Amino acid sequence: DTEIYRIVCRLFAEHFTRYLLGWDLYTLDNDVNKALAMMTERAAPKMVRRLDAMEAEGFTKRQALRTSIQLTEIQVEKDTPELVRVMLRGTRTYSSYTDKDYRKEKTFEYTFVARKVARGVKTPWGLLVDDWEESIYKETP
């Protein structure tokens, strides 16, 4: 059923986003590893390089980060027998475990393309992200 599949795509997108972008001092490694496991073998190393360039780990540790993700829109833009393209919009809010005055927000939009794969233990959603692009629309210091 197409509607059920769209719901699965939206849930996959929500989980992937929270694992990838919900940086937290205590769960960063585990969360990022979960996000990487939701990606193709081609895409995961690219994401590692992107996260390294963003200094995700160092930034998270220096600021003792706790990040919340508020998704305002998830839209399945394209659905073919081989892939699905999903667009998400939302806000990442950074706060700190150690500095109660630290707060930073980023309003973002990103699109990912996921390959449809057989469902299994390693791919329970039947999807693997193969491409990911992000745009930041607003950032507060």
C-alpha cells in the first residue's frame, strides 16, 4: 500500500535525522554509527568526511552539547521502484550540559535519496540513504 510505504519513509527519515544531527555529548558515537548503518557503503564514508569537516565530535565535546531536532515538514518528493527522495525541514537547537546560557539554532532543509533494498536484520526499513544535501537558512549565534 502506497500510503503505508510513505509513512515508513517518513519514520525512516525522522529516525535517520535524529541519529545524524541530534548531536549529544553522551550518545554521539552511538547515534552517528546508527545513522551510518542507515546509509549505503558509497554514502557512509562521504558522511564521515562531512562530519569530520564540520568538527561534529570536537564541537560536541567542547560545548558539552545536547541537541534537539524539531522537524516541521517531511515530504516524499519522488518514489520509484528503485529509490525514494525525501525532503525535510526543521530546526536544530543546541544547548549545553555545562553552560546553561549556551544556545544556538539552525533552521535547515535537506533532501536525501534512499535506495530501496530488501528488508533484513541490517536494513529493517528497506531503505539505505545514498545521497544527502543540506541547506542552512537561518543560524543564530
